[in-house]
Amino acid sequence: MTESPIQHTQMTLATTRTHEMVKFYDTLFGTALQAREVYGTTLYRGSLAGIPLIICPNEIAGIQAEQSRHQLAFRVVDLSYLLQNVESAGGIIETQATDSLTRAILRDPDGNTLEVIQA
């Protein structure tokens, strides 16, 4: 397989509930988001799955949508552990839990869905 000439170098999530989103992504995905004062507001920079991540208020990004601006998908080693922490991180579990659960749909504090698959 030929290596793609395209690389994913950064991801920006525009948010309506910025502080709640920072807590959610830090708690569940270890993004280590750090506040930075830019453009007269606070942005948060960290890393998600090895990709630089920025969380910024909708006003800066010029986004009008209230939810489902993006859908992310992740593969994790221990889905049950992650699911135990979703609500305390400010998110919602959309999938009904079963003993053989290997995939779940979550909602972050802004209402965007995330698909999480156990590796």
C-alpha cells in the first residue's frame, strides 16, 4: 500500500459549552488540554489520539450549529472502563449496556455523538 501524501495535522472542535467539553475530553481521552489566550478569548490545546487538538468557542470559529457539528470514532482497549467515566465527565451514554458490548455511542457535553469501539 502506498503511503498517502495527506496527513491529519490538527483537529479543532468548535463548542458551545467549552469548559464542559474540556473536562469531557480530558477525563475520557487524556487530551491534557491547556488554556491559551488568543483572539480575545480562551482556546484549549492538547492532543487526541496523537493529533493536535484545539477546543474553541463557536463565536471564534463562526459556527452556527448547536450540535452534531462533528462525529468522532475511537478504538479503545477497555470500553467498560471508559463507559464508567462518561457521566462523571459530563457526557451521556446512548448505547444500552450488554455483557458483550464492544461498541458504544456517546454524546459529549455539546451533544455531538462519538462512536467508541473496543479493540
